[in-house]
Amino acid sequence: QVQLVESGGGLVQAGGSLRLSCAASGRALSNYAMAWFRQAPGKEREFVAVISRSGVVTSYGDFVKGRFTMRRDNAKNSLSLQMNSLKPEDTAVYYCAAAGPLVEFTTQVSGYAYWGQGTQVTVSS
């Protein structure tokens, strides 16, 4: 079992930046591929970014277009999502998630066994 807690959300103007963090407890994060998802009101949960267990490989949702950077620090059992050039359509609750033990690397919600409680990101126009 791993417990995840996100932080760093808030209100920012369009064009601004935020850095989300996810702290883990329980098992070591190095055991898991990790991802960020987001969910806006009335919409399905959407893939944002994923990072391999080693941190070498990352992949991003098409809408990111170079604006976000996901990193992990296995020594500190944490990961981050640096978000730049934010747009109003980025407004959502952002969740970090740990993949199931047999899952290598996936962008699918169903591949993730552990979720944080989410942190709200609001981008004003």
C-alpha cells in the first residue's frame, strides 16, 4: 500500500505557473510508475503525465504541448508537476496516482491502483 498526498494547487492568472507536489508514504515510490491526472467539473478524469519507475521515460497528454514537466525523486519518495503557461481550460482537480504493481507504464486510469485526494488548480482569464 502507498498513500499519496498532493499539494501546491491554487488560483493563478492565465499565463502563470504552479508547481504541484505529491508526497508518498508506505511503500517506496520507486516500485511504481507514477502519473498525474486531472478532472474538471462534469468531465471524465483525464491523463496529464506519466513517468517510469526510474524517471527516465515520461509521456504527456496532447494538450500539454511542452508546458508541463513531471519529475520524480525516488530518494525523497516524491514527485512534482511544474505547470507553465497555464490556461483557463487547465482548471481542474489534479491527482497523483501510483500504478498497480504489475503495470509498467500506462496513460489509462484503470492502470492506477493508488490515488491522492487531489489538489484544486484554478486558472483565471
